[in-house]
Amino acid sequence: MTRNLALAAVVLALLSCAKPDEGKLQIALNWKPEPEFGGIFEAERLGAFTKRALVVERTGGPGAPVIQMVASGQSRFGIASADEVVLARDRGSDLVAIFATYQTSPVGLMTHVARGVDSLQALLAAPGTLAVEPGLPYVKFLEKRYGFGALKVVPYGYSISPFLADPSFTQQVFVTSEPISARRAGAEPRVFLVAESGYDPYTAVVVTQGEALRSNRAEIARFVEALREGWLGYLADPAPANALMARLNPEMDAEAFSLAAAAQKELIAGPGGSVGGMTAERWGELAGQLEELGLIARAQPADSYFADFE
């Protein structure tokens, strides 16, 4: 479920005319209310922000240019991926990650069990069709590491219909979305996480401006504490926050919310059940990979990409 940014320019133009409400901290989401944001909704439900004297307002959504929103001050916080942070900083944005939702990236490639492939490398060497969003860093990484062999590479169309119709079809997915839809439609998908290749950026990372962090570190620390409380609550029992999100996203039913929450659980919790943490080693490895791919001019010091609140 890679995010379609086709509406980004329009959304950014509209946002340029708006100013954040005084006293409120905006957090820009990059998709519809779904379990990947469960901890945010649970934090709201528990009053985790309020009891820390924070007034938090959700904004953004599908197509929202989150990086630009945060960089321009339209939103104090936003949801992005770690590789987006590295790319943005290489282009001059002073963005810093403060919380990482997914410790293992939920991005994967989905194929049919009946094909009998048993590894990501074997999948990319087998003939068939591969639907991916062109230009994404992980696509470039996979192509460089494994090559695409006899695969016919086509643009991802944000639908599982081609997958259901073609037994040799492989497509990019979020493990919380397309594989669940495919199973419910009667298919037998097998998913290989891109993380198995060694390319494993933190995903659904909360970012803010470096200046905001330097000027308001105590406030941001309280915000991170509230997020952590929300995510621990959501992991323990996702049902209440799922019900809240379902009212805002009627495209998903209760079963889909429950299955998505279960699918992502092991990708979120870190060592000892902690949530949100990051390490300089992981950021340094990612920056080095992006430099090697020629996507950034030069890797910055690893600790410049994130702030540690653990």
C-alpha cells in the first residue's frame, strides 16, 4: 500500500493558504485512518495527549505532501518513511525523526503460493509480471542486488485485481492491506518482506522540524511519551481504537481492521516490547544504502536523522 502522491501538488497549494490553529499541534497522516495509525487514535482515546497538556489535531490523508507540510511549518508533526527523511535532508530540509512505528518495514512483494518460490531472490529470478511504483528506493535496491531477470516490470495500479486474475503476477504491498484483501477474495498469497533483502527503513516515522525540536524539546518529549502510551495500549487491545478509525474509514470493515492489527503487531514491538525507538546504526546503514544507490549526494552523520527519547 505505497502511498499515491498524485494529489500532492494540489494539496500543498491549498495548505499554503492555511495557517495552523494557535495552540494546536498538527500531525499530518499520509493515508486513511487504518491500524498503522492505531497508536495515535488510542492516545487520543486514552487522553494521553490531554494529560500532558497537549492539544493534538490530525490532518493530512491520502496524497498529502507530508514532508513539505512539516518542512513549511504547516504541521508540527507528520508521518513519513525513514528513507523519505534521508532524501529530504539531502535536499536541504531540516527534518528529524522522533518516533518509529514500524521497527521492521511492512512493505513486501506478494505472489501466489502455487508458484512455489521460497525466497525473495527466487521470486525476482522467476518469470512473470512485477507491479511496483517506479523510482522508489526499495525498487532500485532490489534491482541492484538481485536484478529482475525475466520479469516484466509494470507500474503498480493500486489494485489487487490484476493479481487475482494472473497466477504469475507479483505486486508491492503493505502486509496490513493487500494480502488480507487477497485472502478474503479467495486467493492464496505469499508475501516476502523487502526487509529480507537487507533494505529495512523504519516506516511510519513521526517527523518534525529540527528547529522545532531545538526550541521545544520538552514539549516534543511529552508528545513522544503520549505516542508511546497510545501504541502500547493499541498493541494490548486494538479494538477500541479500531472502532474509532472505522467510523472515519468505512471502506474497511471490522474484520479487516482486526486482521491488519494482528498482521502488523510483530513489526512494531522492539526489544523487550518497547515501541518507537531508533538507533544510529540503522539510520547510518540506510543513509549508506541510499548513497550507494546514487539517490543522495552524501550520507550525513547518523545521529542527525533522529532524536532519541527512550
